Amino acid sequence: MPKLSAGLLLYRVRDGTVEVLIGHPGGPFWARKDEGAWSIPKGEYDEGEDPWAVARREFEEELGKRPPEGPRIEFAPVKQPSGKIVTAFAVRGDLNLKDTFSNTFTMEWPKGSGTIREFPEIDRVGWFSVAQARSKLLKGQRVLLDHLLAAIADDAPVESRSH
């Protein structure tokens, strides 16, 4: 059974440009990586859990703020290169990034040293245009940008869109 993950792609429109909120993973493996390293706020869940509830919970854990309320767009699950299945939702809203903070994880670092260190799951977040986000996001999540643009391209009410 593949691992399951759920996430929330927050988006806004500024001066006619669609921007998305994405985060850079913390920890030593990602410290010097930027292009192709960022992710939507997301986390794993077990079969039977509600992906929407998981996406909201993970957003709050990884940014230290509740996700904005609003109608959601649910995308079809996306299989990542690792085999993980990501169920993502988009919500239009704005979020002030001041005072964001992430939950943490521990790992031995440097590897083999016996020293256990704590790192944030997300070490920084930012608003990026879709074009910028396309180069920053993990390869397997870039399709979510296409799904978002397709979903918001027509004039149908957001509540009625599901892809």
C-alpha cells in the first residue's frame, strides 16, 4: 500500500497574477537546495482518515497558523515519483506570513555522530507566482499548479469546481 499524504495549496490573485503559498523543507538535507525542493504544506495520513481534515491540520502544524476559511477545490490524487499518493486541495485566501513557525522533527546529525538535533519541518514559506513556483516546487507537485490554473480559469463559482 503506498503512503498517503494530504495538503493544502493556498492561492491568491494579486494584480492579475495568481500566487501560491509554498514552503521550503527544513533540515540538513534540504539546506542548500532551492529549485525543485519546495512543497505545499502537507503530511501523511492513514487509510480511513479524512484527507481534507489532514490537509488543514498539516497546514496549521507546518505554518503555525490556521488555514483561511473558504470554498475548496479538490484535485484528483497525484502519484509522486516516490510512489506516495498526494491528495491536494486549493483554497483562495491571503495569509500574513509574519510569525509563521513550523513544528519540528529530530534526527541524528551529522549522520553517525550520535548527536540528535531538532529541525523545523518547514524552515521558510513564501508567496510565489505560478511561474516561480513551477521551478521551486518538487517535480511531482508541479502538476498541482496546472490543476489550479485549470480550475480557476472559468467563471464558475469556486464552490462548484472539483478536479
